[in-house]
Amino acid sequence: MRTVSYFSGGIPSAVATKLALSSNEVDKDNFFIYNFEIKEEHPDNARFLRDCEEWFQHPIITIGNDKYNRSCRKVFRKTRFLVGPRGARCTSELKKAMRWEVGKPTDRIVMGYTREEKERVDRLNASEPLLNLWNILIDRDLGREDVMAVFERTGIEMPAMYKLGYHNNNCIGCVKGGAGYWNKIRVDFPEVFAEMAGIERNLGRQICKREWVEDGERKLERIFLDELPPDLGNYPTETEYQCGIWCQIAEQDMEAS
């Protein structure tokens, strides 16, 4: 039986992978770490992967979906779809599709969910009961703060997106972000904001939403990025979802919220 980590480039994923490799439960000759390359990730991620590979003392296998040139925005333009209750199309094409190429039904899969995400993991187990998931961080009762403290002691430089104040190391301009997130992207990466605003208009789809209460009734409307008020949203309080091959449930949560 193989043990497989689909390493997203996030810190929880890195710590989960290292803990699994250090466990007596695994055969390192049958341990595989896959990273799905996506062009919209921060360029610093390449450095972070090299540092983690040295920390792991185990190779990271980088692959990508060349049908879409490993690009989220190419997926958006070709499929004319951004994100909905069934998830983000970029995740389906650039991560899930690649998992079907390299994964095996008997794989034991290392997960990077923390203690705070246990309910999400329970729903994932219920929706895909045949998967052999190893929730190593939850098994060890490690929360997000614990994981960040573990990583800090490695001496590895934190990925650039974390240093810029983002909750996760997702692509620059993630379609699962809220209004506050996109207003932060507008400041930090104005060229990405402008490109995604153009894609929205071309597809006739909106990522962000505006909510208010009128006459005691909750109102909601979708809003284009090029109409997004600069003061809408509060990024530090927004939930940002870690992007990975298992994020469909998180995306469903987002649509329901």
C-alpha cells in the first residue's frame, strides 16, 4: 500500500507530510509526495517547495495539467466557469483530474486538515467513504496555531503569501475569496485584480457578493469585481478556504454562507 501526500504548498500540508514521513507506520520507499503546479501561484512557492523537499529528505514530484497550460485563468476562459456549489473548475481540472492520473484506489492519503476542521473532515469521510484518509494533524489534536508553531521552529522561510497577510497559500486571485480578500488583492496585485475583473465580465459571472438587511430580511446580490466598493468586506475576519483536491465541501460551505 502506498502512502500519498498531495502537497498543496500550504504550511499545514507541509507539517502533515513531515509528520507522516517521520512515523513508523510508513514505508518511505512507498511514500509519494505530489505537487500540482499552477501558474497563478506566487513565484516564491518554487523556493518553498525546494526548502520543504530538503526538510522532508524526500522528493516532491511536480506535475500539472498541460491541457490548460497549468493555468487557472486558461481553465476559466476555456470552460467559461468560475466557481459554484459543485466547486471551482480550476480545482477540478488542475488538481482533481491529476489525482486520477497518479492516484491508486489503495492509496493511504495524508491530509493537512487541522483540529478546527474536524467537522469538514467528517463530511468528507461521509461523502467518500472508500477513501483511506490519514488525518494525521487531527489524530494528534493539532490546531492551526500548533501547526504554525511547529513550522516556525524549522527555520524555513514562510511562503510569500503568508507574509503578505493571506490566510493560506492559494493562487493569487482565488475565486473562493470574499469581498475583503479581493479588495486586498486589488492593493497587493492590481494586475491580477484587473485581469480577473475582465474575465468576470467576459463570462458574465461574479465572484463576490454583497449582503445587507432590509426590513428585517437578509438580502444578497452578486457584484462584479470592477464594481466592488473598496471598503466592502473585512479580510481578517473572512474564511478563506485552503485549495486542494478535497475542497469541494469547503466550496459548498462557502456557497451556503
